[in-house]
Amino acid sequence: MTDIWLVRHGEAAASFDQEIDPGLSLLGHEQSATAAQQLSAIVPPDAQLLSSPKQRAVQTGAPFAG
């Protein structure tokens, strides 16, 4: 059986009506690092990481990628 783990991006630095592709805020980077640390205990190390090409999604995935 295949497991699928979904993680929503961290807090964006700008609201979506102000910027088309905002990156993460400082809090968003902290949220991503915390989520990666917590999930590393239960997600297999060889899990495949897929991400949207949006900055906030790529930045959220970075701590998971190591």
C-alpha cells in the first residue's frame, strides 16, 4: 500500500492579492522547519517529495529535502 503525506505551505510573506508568487515569511520558514522535523520521525527517508513550482511551496519543501 502507498502512503501519501500532504503538507500545506507555511505562512506566505505577502497576501495573494498583493503578489502573484510570494515566498514564505519568517514564521512560514519556522513552520516548515518544524513540520519537517516532526514528520521526519514517521515518513520514510526514501519518500518522494513533490512540490508546486510556487516559491512558497518550494521553500516549504526545502527542509524536507534536507
